Amino acid sequence: MIRGSELANIFQVKPQQVNNLRTRYDLVDDLDTTISPNGHRYYTPSGIRKILTKRNYNFSPRAVCICNVKGGVGKTTIAVNLAKKTASLGFKTLLIDCDKQGNATDQIAPNLREKSFPCLFDIVKNQINISDTIVEINGHLSLLPSNLSNQLLEQEILNKKLNLGNYFKKLLNGHEFDLIIFDTEPNLSLINLMALAYCELNIAPIRLDKNSLDGLELLLGFIDQQKSQWPEMEIATKVLINGFDKRMTTEALKKISEVQALGMDTFNTAIRIDQGFVKSQDTHEIKHTSKAYEDITMLAAELLDLSPRDSKLQ
């Protein structure tokens, strides 16, 4: 659920304007909104979806990758928290865990650790249908999990001689999700390529260091090479700066100019340096009181274009 003041920040309006929507859009107490014991009003995913629907928001399906070949840039933490945030905003979200380590799966559905469950390897091997693989976390968030069986995924993809550029398009045809997010491995694997071929946007997290930029440049070259083979592959890459500090050194600012020199667009939102984000590298859970939580919220708003066209929330 989203607190009213946070929703006002997302819509870039005063809290009172959000509160007025309860009457204007016939929101139902205890269904679309709820009051916490300390008196704060929260908006449920169904309530926020009702607001967006009343405002004629276009819920057209979209798919994004969180991908950079450099490890340690916060891909999984960003993917997990972005998926949770978009689901809390009323978007039917599917997180696909492509990383054989399954860290996103452990965070989203820790109870699966005690069970045997299928993953992408089983789907590719034609042992199970995708609908039997997806785990519903709640009414708006679902997960296609990963486990160590995906260690065998690369070889199985080669054995099946899959159409890499079209695989996920066929697999996910007819899905009912508003947003699909792929959490990828930090390499140039075949499963990463298949995800990139399916998505229209790649969010490339970077830290402002040489290794991150080298990884980004390598990834861009890899994508361009694949586009020459598959003209239908039209993915764009947008850079997300992780670990931003307004007191950044001249060297760090120079790195930003190097990103721009690569011809890359960057998100207006950046993930600020925050101890809560650092600690979340193990749990992937960002505390609500942290700067990083605010930044993930604004990243979701920017990605989904949730800011109103005018200040009246028409």
C-alpha cells in the first residue's frame, strides 16, 4: 500500500489533491484506501489502479530488462524493489528471475527455499507449462522463479536450437501482465540475449566507476551486434545511476559525461548513496525510511509516466 503523502509526491501535487480523489472517484474505504493505527491514510493497489483508470491512464503491456554485464551494480535489488513498487501502484507485474543464483526469488518468495519448484530450465526442456511455473505473490505481483537447475539452462537452449530472438514473445503471448521485469545475470548469456530481444527497454544500472562503464560499453556493443541479426529487436537502453551523491567528485562527474558520450539517455531519477541500500544488497529489501526507497518510488513513476499532465489530476 502507498501512503497518501507518497502518492502525492508521485503525482507531484499537494496531499489534499490526492485526498480529494477519494470522493471524486468513489473510492471505497477499507477496500481502495485504509487508515493505519497512527491515523495515516494508505491507498491500496486496487485503489490506485482505480485512480489511474479514471484518469484514462494507458495500461498497455510493457517489458523491461535490468541488465548490465558488470556485477555489483545493484541489479537484483533494483529489480525486486521496482517490481514490488509497481505492483503496489496497481500494475499487474511479473518478475522473471533469469539469474541461476535465484537471489530475486529468495527475496520475493523465501518460502520456496523449502520446496522443489520448476524454473526456466524446466520450461525450455518442455517439461512444464509457463502457467504452472509462475508463482502468484499477491493480487498484483507474480514471479517466475529461478533455482540452481538454471545452471543447465544455457546448454538446454543450445540443445533445443531455440529461436532466441522470438522465444519469449511466443512464451508470453497472451499474458495479462501490465509490466514484465527481467532480472538478469551479470554476463552475456543466451538467456540474457533472449530477454533483451523481447523487451523494449533495458535499464542499465551503473556505478560511477571504470568497470561499470566498461561493462555498459560491452553490453551496448553486444546489443548492436544482435540487432544486425534481428531487425525486429528494437530495445533501447537507458542508464540508471546507482550510488549518486550531490557532493560527487570531479572524477565522478567526468564519468557521467562519459555516459553521455556513449549517446546514452539517463533516467532523471538516480539512486542516491544510502546506507539502507548498501544493507539491502543482502536482503534486497529497502527500508521505507531510506532515500533509496524514495528513489525507487520516483523511478517507478518515471518509468510508468505517472506524473499528471496538469496539477488538477484530471
